[in-house]
Amino acid sequence: MKKIIQLVAATALLFASSAFAQFDQSHKAFDDLLKKHVTYISNGSASQVSYAGFLKDRAALKMYLDSVSAVPEATYKSWNKNQQLAFLINAYNAYTIELILTKYPNLKSIRDLGGTFSKPWSLKFFNLFGRETTLDNIEHDMIRAEGVFNDPRIHVAVVCASIGCPMLRSEVFTGDKIDAQLDDAMSRFFSDHSRNRYNAESKKLEVTKLLDWYKKDFTKGYKGFNSVESVLAKYADKLTDDVAARADIKAGKVAVTHLDYDWNLNDKK
């Protein structure tokens, strides 16, 4: 009898491992929800999220999140880097939506969540790789971990459910497309003049606080980004139509100031 039980347990474990190993790398379940509930605005450089729609489809979101939580760390480590990064970005964005839904519609900002001594990003409200995990764990300890991805473009991919954030895309990131998707996300973000712009009157650049908060991430040489100025130079054509100003931005001659961050919920009413 004992041998039968051991055999059944081993078979179950093998079946589970096989299932986990075949995690859907297209992230179709989450992709379907994003296509349904995310709307592009401002010529595609920003988006709004229907949290009311996600609330109606919360069961489907939870099924996707359950599949994410079920992936063993060993399986995750067997994937290539692009698949790993896509997995973590999608997990971050999906769990952020789930966090909003825990109090929606009775909140105006993600910062309404958490407590007196805790921020929403440090709340342990889900499991990943068999451990209680936070959004901060995913972003800072996994995605931004030194020597793992070293890709500053992730800052336009992980989205904190706020108007000041880069837009949430109406599609998931996938391992086979993520490089192009991140380039596209950067281009869209710097095309949004509510977040990044050249002020013709002051002759200064007014840009997102993300470039201040994560300045260090943009100095590691990835994609030619050796400084914040190098980032702005690459996207000078997105920041202004002024040809002379573009040339000055590319030459690093334009002073940079940082805009206030809008923490209001990026909600589609």
C-alpha cells in the first residue's frame, strides 16, 4: 500500500512538473483581458484602464495569476532571458491590477492602498516561486537585480496604475517580441508631451520623474544609454517639432527639469 501511495505521489508530481513546464508563453489569458479593457489615448502614447471591466472579469484575471503563481522557480530559470523578463513584467502588471481591484472603486490612487507604515508596493498579497512576494520584490529584486537584465527600458513597461506612469499596453509582453515591444514603449512614452516635452518658452526639457528616480539605471550602457541625456538625445525627435531644439537636445545643450508625478488612477470612466 505504501509503495502504491508513493507511486501515485510521484506520478502526480511528474504531471504537475510537466504542466508547469508548459506554461503558456503567449500569456493569452492576460492578453485577452488587456485587449478588452485597455484603451489607447493621445495618439497611442498613453492609455486608460477600465478597472470596472477588469472587476467584472476578475475571475479570469485570477485564473491567469494562479497560473503565474504555480510556476516553480526551477522552471522559470530554465527559460531564456527574454521569456523570463516578459513573465516578470506581465506578472507585475497583472498583480498591480489585482491590487487595485481589492479596493476599487473606492480609491483615487494606488497610494490609497497600504497602511501608515507600508506602501502598496511592499504589501505581501500574492505568492511567486513558493514565497510570499511583493510588487517591489518583482521590480527591484528580480527585474532590476544587478547583472540579470540590466535593461532600463523596463521602466516604461512595469506600470503602477497611475496617470504619470508610462502607459499600460493593450497587449502582453512575450519573449519572442519583447525587444521590439520595449523599443516601441520607449518611443510612445517620449511622444507623450504630458509626460515629456520641450518647453519653447523656457527653452528647457520637462521630463518624467522616472528619469530622476532611476537615473542610475540609464548609465549602464544598454542600447547606448550612458546617461539621462543620452536617452533624451535618442528621443529628441519625439520631444519636440522644433528642429533647432532637437539639435540642441541631441547635443546635450538643453537644461532638464522634472515634472510632478500624477498619482491619480489611470481609470477609464
